Amino acid sequence: MKAPLRSLGLVFVVLAAAACGPRLPDSLKPIATATPAVTPPSCPQAVYGKPCFTLGPTPTPSSIPNIGVSEVAFSNAVDGWAVGASCVDSTQTCTLLADKTSNSGASWSRPLSLGQFPEEGSPEVSPPMTLSIRFIGANLWVSGPGIYESHDGGLTWKRVFSSPVVALEPAGTTAWAIADCTIADPSTSCVLFTSPIGSDAWSRAAVQPPIEAAGYGGPEWPPVLLERAPHGVAFIAGGSEQPVSHAFVAITRDDGGTWRQSQ
């Protein structure tokens, strides 16, 4: 029975010696540190160590000009013109623009502002605006919201016709335009106007083509097309309202002196 007591005494001596042994100085004791919190990056650039940038206010769509080119035409391999418009919803107005190139389109001059016109509304209220540009020699015509003419190669321009124009074609010694197509009464005919080339005067043609079915009454009505060919030949194409559409072509072979309708 004495052996166990001897063992217990040895354990007591060891524990007492450990308690009375030398202590570590504070400088050698481990210092408890807090686990750093992971902060998510404030922007994607911060992941790569790049500074963040603050986006500016997003402009409202109504304040951004909507610029579009409607047509481009070349008189030869290098000289050409483009016509288009810059529209702003907030003001409900569009600016008619014309631009010129003299190196096959490699570069363009600064756009010329020819005038302003109301932005298109509902098709039931106004016909779609068709912008076009035509030229013969130094004479140029831009049509759509009326007719703008230049007789000096585009250096100066003048508005000579105020009604909306759906088609314009010069040929020979005269220019022709289809205008005054009404919406309130689609059965009312469009009107053919003519002007001597080099002149700013437009007048109603003495003989009107049979295009009474071509009055524009909305998106279901086909557009009116005008084409002129040599030797006094010209074609005007149109049609009646969808879905029961009847296409027609009015033809002249004597420069508008007489017309014949073909369906």
C-alpha cells in the first residue's frame, strides 16, 4: 500500500516545481490578434487594384439627338451627297442635313443644316417622311419636308416648296414632284408638280396622272413611286389600301402630255 502513496507524492512535487518555475516575460508571450474582416470590392476595377470611377447621370432619351442617313447618291465615282435628319424628342423637331464627299466617301464635309421640320407622329396623322436628294449638274434638290434647291453645287440653298413631298425626280429640262397626298381623305389624289431646271418656281402640272387611289391613309397604304426615263417616258406607281390592295402604274410617253393607267 505504500507504493501508490509514493507515486502521488512524486506527482505533487512535479506540479509544485512547475508552478514555482521561471515565468516568460511579456515580450515573449504570443499576442492575440483579431481576424481581419474581408471587405468586398466597391467596383469591378478594385479587384485588379484599379481605382473606381463614378458614373455620371444618364441622359434622358428625349435629350439625345437621333441622327440618321436616309439616302446617298453619287454623280460619278468620287462625288456624292447624303441626306438625313437629326431629331430630338424633347422638342419634337428634326433638322434636315445634307453632306458632301469628293473622295468616294472616304471623308465627308461638315453637314449643312437646311432647315427644320416637325418630328413624325402617328401614321394616322401624318404620312411617313421620305427624304431624298437628286442632282443634275450644279442643280440639287432635297425633298421630304418640302423642297430645298441649290443651283451652285450646294454652296447655297433655298426652300422653294413647303408641302410634304413623297417623290421627286429631275430629267431633261424639268423636275417633277408628287406632293399634297392627304390623309383625312385617302381617295383624294396626290398632285404632280413641275419646275424648270434652274428655277425655283413650282406649279401644278396641267395634266394630272390618274393616281387618285394613291392617297396615303396610313401604314396599310403603299407608297407612291416616281420614275423618269429618256424620251419623255415616266412611271408613277401606287396602290389601294391593304389588305385588298390593287396596284397600279400610270404611264406617260410624251413627258406628261397624256397618261394611261395600267393595273
